[in-house]
Amino acid sequence: MHAPGRHFLQIPGPTNVPDRVLRAMDYPTMDHRGPGFAEVGLKCLDGMKSIFKTDKTVVIYPASGTGAWEAALVNTLSPGDKVLMCETGHFASLWSKLAKRLGLEPVLIETDWRRGAIPEAIGEALDADKAHDIKAVCVVHNETSTGSTSRMGDVRAAMNATGHPALLMADTISSLASIDFRHDEWGVDVTVAGSQKGLMLPPGLSFNAVSDKALEAAKTSKMQKSYWAWDEMAGPNQTGYFPYTPATNLLYGLAEAIDMLHEEGLDNVFARHKRHSEATRRAVQAWGLEVLCNEPKDYSHALTAVMLPEGHNADEFRATTLKHFNMSLGNGLSRLAGKVFRIGHLGDFNDLMLMGTLSGVEMGLGVADVPHQIGGAQRAMEYLKTAATEESSSVAAE
């Protein structure tokens, strides 16, 4: 049955694809070996450097983020290598499982899934590794399953304090172009990303940003690889081409998305996401519900995971909200299944879209008979109104 109006896709990704990107992807497919394609390829490869905040190598794959996880590991490591991984949530756990399937030896630092990675724990683990058996540290920058962000600058500082030579790898699949990330400044060796979240594209592209140190490690890596091999990409990429058929129309969209991010300004993009996350948490607090992340320093600006009271199933609430208000919310994953729902507020998103989202959540809570206090949407609206007024005053003062 037709549902009038637009569906509200408020999961933490894939996110809404803006019309400009859709129109760019609608161009006729061109010859990916022809002279015109080089301009598109170079614009994407060079443009992504600005998004990662790096002047080093960026590799683009026609793949999901899982492929970029694998590429980061197989290009730099050898079978049996130990990899220090922080289990901050469902996706950090999946990355660890992938490493084990590849023949690596994950060393897990567990958490309660209610905060980001603990830099001090990483430092302690590396300091105890006197033989330097640990070859890499893998951290999910923004854990999509929990709404917690790891402080990568602090992680790098903790690693530097030990003098340990391990590589640092970061998963920014749900944070790149939504939360400030600095590949070069924070000394990250491999940054993993995907197209379907802050980059405002459909799924289908993934990325590795690669440091010089990681490129050196790749020279001695003994992991089997072909499709993911950085050295196969290097030559063709220099002139804007790829060693195999690229996702041509997704690259058209990526070039447009990069333009949009620069037109808004990355600092403004990050400030917008921070504003929306704060408004969302204020709404949750007003409803009398609890945000899953309980470490304020680790609050995510890309999404908010909300716990439901004992005895109430989050999936049933989500189904009720979808049925009555045509809005999709993120589900709880693995150990959080049925316990939390997730509000995505990232990508091509503005204040009015957030207010529609929070109003839908509040109405859904009522229809689903979830115990709550009314007024969460109003609390968020008051905050957004104040933030808009302060922003206008700041611009006028300049």
C-alpha cells in the first residue's frame, strides 16, 4: 500500500542520499578506460584525501566497509601476527572475528559496550608486550551499534608513550565526514571508511587511507591478497584509473558529495552533527529514557542508541513506529538485540529533519505504550532554537 510523503530513514546508515548526488549518479556510464574517466578518478582520489585530512595514499574499492577492513589487515600483516583490538561493540567484534578467520591472532580488550576504547588500557597492553609481538592496534572510531566514539588522538598519545612500533588502524565507517577525524595529525596508519553514511552515498564504495609506515609494512606482508592489494592499485591510481572495473556511477556521486562537503565546510559539517546529537540526547533525557553510552567524553555525534525500560522490547517499538509513522529506526545488534533502538542523525540532515525524527519517536513511544514523559521533542526544539540564535549572533559579530 502506498504511504504518502517521504519515508523517514533514520537508521545509522545507509543514510538519505541527497538529490544532488542522485542526479550525479544518473549520468550515463562512461568508458572507465577512456580519457574522460581520468578526471573523475583523480577528483575522487584527491578529494578523499581532504576528507581524511591526509596528504598520503587513499585507495578506493568497489566494496562494502567489510572489504576495507580486510584490505587494511591483509596488506600490512602476516599469518599469526597478534592484533590488539578493542571490543567496544558489535562492529568491533566483527572486525576481530574477521581477523581471526584470516589467520591472525586478535588480542581483545573488552568493554561493557557503553563507551569508546580506553586509551590507558591500550597503553598498558602495549607496554606489557616487551617482545613487540603485537603488530597492529585496531580501533572502531565510532561504534555504530552503541553510539560511542573512541578518542583516537588519545589512543595515539597512549601508544607513543610506550614507544611500541605497532601500526594504528581506525574504522571510520560511521564517522568520516560526520565527526572530526585527522588521519595524519593523529598518526593513524590505515583508516577504513565506507560510502553509505557521512559521505551521503549508497553502499558500494569503501576506502583505505594509508600512511607511509603502512606502505612499508606492506612490503613484508605475507598475507594472501589479490583484489585488495594496494600495490595493484598504485600504478593505475596515479593517473586516475583502476586495475579493475570501478563503480563508475558511484564515483560520479562521490565527486559530487565531496563538493557538497567542501561547500558547507567540514568544520560546519562537524558542528551540525554535534548540535543534532546534543539535541537528541536532551530529548532522550526529557523522555526519562537512558542513552546507552554512559561516558560523556565518548558521546557519538552521528547516532544515539537509546535503552528501553526493562520489560519493553525495542524491536516491537520500532515496528510500531514504522507502521504508524513510516519511520525506520536502527535495531539493537547481538547482545543489545531488543534492548535498544538507534536514532541516526548523520549525513545530509538538518534541524527540521531532526525535529520530524524526534517527534516520530515520541509519538511511537506513546502508541507502543513505552513508559516515558512527554516533551522530549519540545526540549530538543528549544535547544535548536537557542543554538540557531547563538550561531546567527556569532556570524553577525564576525
